[in-house]
Amino acid sequence: MKGIQSQKVINVEVLKKQTSRLTREQLNPYLKEYVEKYGTKDYHGEANEINILCSNVESITFHDDTNMEGIMPVCYGTVEHQYHIFTIEDSGPELQELDDKEDEVPAATHWQLPSSEFHGLWETLIYDNNVKMQLLNFVQTTMLFSDRGVNSNIISWNRVVLLHGPPGTGKTSLCRALAHKMAIRLSHRYSNSQLVEINSHSLFSKWFSESGKLVMKMFAKIQELIEDPDCLVTVLIDEVESLARARQSASSNNEPSDSVRVVNALLTQIDQIKRFPNVLILSTSNISGTIDLAFVDRADIKQFIGLPTPRAIYAIYYSCLQELFRTGILKSIDYLQTIQDLEAIGFNPETDTHTMKLWNLSKLSQGLSGRTLRKIPFLACSIFTCCHEPVNTLPLFLDAMEHTVQKQFDDRSAMPQS
């Protein structure tokens, strides 16, 4: 007897033009026609036989969440296609201020989602593990449990995620990208999506005992948003250790009790808003050992985000080089294999020279953060290119990247250690 097989799901994200007046229901038949004709080929405004898409849609992209490295073409009908039709918000962030007696403090930055600032960010974040899929599944599970009326006194979940690890590993970017991605995926359910990024450092008042009150004021503003059932609200607390510093440590060091009040206020507010199905709390930390254990315990997911491995570094460099090929900064006459191709041939040293050189460069770059890795191509251009002899061929550019990586390590060694 054959086992039961679940149907594969391909998420189809459809960016609608701002000028389009077509509804979701009106667009759906044309999207299905596109899939029938072109399969899972992404669309970015190219001319095609479906004229109504050309005049109403900016892009169509296909995503297999079980394979974050790209999807293979599949036959129409063998999978379930879920269509997510959305428009991009271009208004930019707004600063939210709170009264602190005589002063106004910048308490949070507020984005309407989906936002042009975060569009495409999710796809640029490369990890060796399946953290992106886990986070998507986490959000979908919170929705499922809420929809089915699961008793939270029997099965507990708090809608809280903690990403921790060294600086520059993409924790904050991953949180923003997740908020943006969920605004797209849940656009059929929520007509409005918001990202509230709390400025942890600003919530400490210069007035004694007022910091806890500022935290409560901030969350009162958030609660006003989430009381609208048509609004999806993601709260991002970056460097959460600033707010949720261990109370035991504060007491033992005879620090002012104001920091203890802040932690108490934060925990109380999390407990109050977790009953709302339309809120998600994301937090990041570079120094997780200093976070109060009561906050850590409330986090449903406590995910370590480490420095990239050579495999992830190769994928990052590969994406950077493809962008330089696309823009003409590099001549695209040389072929580079993807990391999947390289793995398929067992990292054979007899494969093409450029691919192996990039792989060796990836191993040399281990220890650099993702933030630094994405600067390497720019620095290679700026440091090792002169106006008379541009480094515009792949062999020369890989040499320049190698020198740039070595310089990064040399510069770090020359800096005084704290």
C-alpha cells in the first residue's frame, strides 16, 4: 500500500502595479493561464501573450518554501499553486515618539507593509540551515492554532521569536524580511500590515522610575493597532538585551531598580498581547547570556544565527557576481557553477578554474559576517580598480576579491582588542 503523500505547494507572489484597478478575483484566471503556458518561470515585465498581465502586474515570482535555494520547473497540475496578490507601499518609515515628561523620545520606527525597502530582502538572506522555512512554518502554525480555537491554557504559545548570535549575521534583516514576507502571504486575510521596530535604548528615561511607564506607553500604542482584526502587526525588538536585561544581575550589582521595572513591564505586556491572533513579536540579541530567563522562556523559538559556512559564503558571493554580470560591471563571458552544481560533482578540483577559485575564496572568507561578505565585491572594485585599467573580467575580479578578504583579516588583526 502506498503511503499518503501531501500535495506540494508553490507560493506565487504577484506584485500588482499601483495603477491597476483589477481585483484579486479578476486577476486570478489570468495568473492560472500564465502558469499553464509558462510553468514556474518568473515574470518581470517581459512581453508575453497575456496582455492584461503586462498592463496590471509588475512581477510574478514562484517560491517553494521547502527548497529555499530555488525551485525546479514542475508540470501544471502536479502541485497546488497559492496566489498572493499585493502592492508595494512606498511611503517609507515613520518615527513614533512618546512623551517623557518634558521631552519627546523616539520610541519606535513604523513601517506600512509590504514595503519597497524590504522587497527582495528575504531572497538575499542565505543560511545553511532551514531557519527561514522554520520561521514561515511558525507563523502559519500560530494562525492555525488560533483559527481552530486551541486552548492556550492546555497548549501554550506566546508568538515570540528570539534570534541570537554574533553581529552582522542578518538577524535584524531576517526579522524585517519575515514581517514583509508574511504581509504578502497573508494579504488575503489582513488588508493592512504594520511593522513596529522598537528603539530599545530610547525607552530608558532620564527620570527615575519612568522607564517602565515608557514601555507600557509603547505597548499601549501597539495594542491600539492589534485591536483592529484586519491589521497584521509585527513587533521587532532589536538588541532585546537592552530592555530584557537579567533582573538577577541588576539586583546583584546594586543597579537602580528602574531596569527591573522595565523587564517586569515588558514581560507583562507580552503576556497581555499574546491572546491576539494578529500579532507577532520578533527579537534579536548579540549578547544572549545577559537576557532575563523569564523572557527567554517566553520565546517559542530561540534560534542561533551563526557566521556563514563556506557553502553559504559561496552562495552569497555567487549572487553578488551575478548582480555584477547583470549590471555590466563584470563581463559575463565566464561561466560559474552554483553551489548545488558544485556539490553534485563532489567539489571536483578538475572542474572549471573560476568555480574552484570562488570555492577556495569562500573557504578563505570563513569567519567574516554576512554583512561584511556582501561588501567584499564593492571594496574589491574600489580598492583594486584604477580608472585606466578596470578590473572587469572574472579572473581579475576574483583576484581582487581575494586580496580584499585578506585585507579584512589584516585590518582586524591590527585593531586593538577590547
